[in-house]
Amino acid sequence: SMNDIQQRFEKDSSVQLRNFLKSTWVPKMQPQKPIVYDDAYYVSGVSPEWQLRGPAHKQRYLEYVADASQADDSLVVGSLLHHVKTNVFESDAMGRYLNFVTSLGKPTQIKSSQIRRFRPGLDYTVAHYGLLVDQSVLDATMCFVYDENDDKDAWESGDVGGFECYIEADDEGEENGDSNGKDPAEEYNEDDDTELLSVSASNNTLSLVYRDPGTMRFVKYVGSSAPSSRFDISMEYEVPASADEDDDDNDDGDGN
């Protein structure tokens, strides 16, 4: 029930809502074909609508950038997700829903919104200090993958990557500057005690996470054996400052 969702979020500062959208608005995910690493594969999926995002030491994925006038074919994944992002996640009704299930207050603005595709054997994002926020935000990530039968277990195990991970920022690392020389596939250490939350890729699942200024996030490199690409709608909402943050601001202004 809605009350159960609210209590779960208040307890954990996160919740995952499966089967969030009606099937009409869920794109049909296709299983990944065997990968042949040739020149063509490295640009697979790239088009005027799906543009490659970098730089490679921080991220690599495709972003859907078509505007509403171009997004008129609901059978195409990108245009369908554009419709959902615009009419659901950017709507006033969604703001009221988020307020109810999180008790954080109605979002005051949308700080960022993207439609992304992470291709098997290619794409990822890396946690870096440029991602840190000045004020806590609500992340809403609507995920779509092919997860029929055994493929669901592959995603849930984390062995094929594609999960979103939240980690605590290392103060010492921030002072010394970013460490961007690591291979993106090796950025994540499952034994790292800075991990706060890991959200497996799951089809038609909305993940809500309250992210504070000391937390970074990344999408783990999607392995070549992944069942499909990971598509998502990634929203970042600004929410009213919490009482604790207000107190911190007041303390900072006291000059004591």
C-alpha cells in the first residue's frame, strides 16, 4: 500500500517500486545478440536522436535528445520514454505523488532529467566529486531491461553489471583531487565499506533514493554478457531543505 511505501522510504531513505508503469507505457526490451567487437559495434545505437556522452574517464552512454516534435512514434523506445518523462515524471501530479510517498515535501524543481541507454560491453558512469550536490536531492530512476526467466537472476546478482550504486564520498580523495585513471570496470569494489546502497537493474522498476551532499552514485559498467541494454529515465528533484539542513545552515551563519 501507499502507507507501506512511505514507511519503507522513511526508514531506509530509498525504495524500489516494481511494475510501476502500466504495460502500455513500458517499451518492449529486446535480448542482446552476441557481441562482435568491430568498429561498427562501438557506435551501435548512435544516431541524431541517441547521442554519445562522455568524457570516457567519467562516463559513456547514449542520451536521447529528440524534442517533442520528433518523438511521435510511440513504438520506438526513445520516443516512448520521452513521452513518459514529459507526461509523467515532469508532471505536477508526479510531484504530489513523490511528496506523499517520501514525506520530503513536493519537489521545488527538476534539477536534471535524462533518458539514457547503457549498451552491453560498452557503457557506464564513474563516481567522481563533480557529482556531489550542495543540498540533498531526490533521485528517481525508472529502469528498463530485458529480464525474462533466468535473465532476471543475472541482473539481480550484479555479475553482469548495470546496477546503480551509491557510495560515501572520501574526504581524503576530495582533498587530493579526482582519481580518474582507473578502468571503469574496476571502479566498484563490492567489499568497499563506503557503499551505502546498490540497486539492481530491473524492468519497469522505479527507484527513489534520497541523496545527501556527501554521497556519489554511478551505474556499473554493463558487461558483455548482460541480457540487454539498460535503458532508464534519470530524474533529479530538488526538495525542500530538511530541518537538519536548515539547522546546519543556521549554524554556519552564526559565526561560532
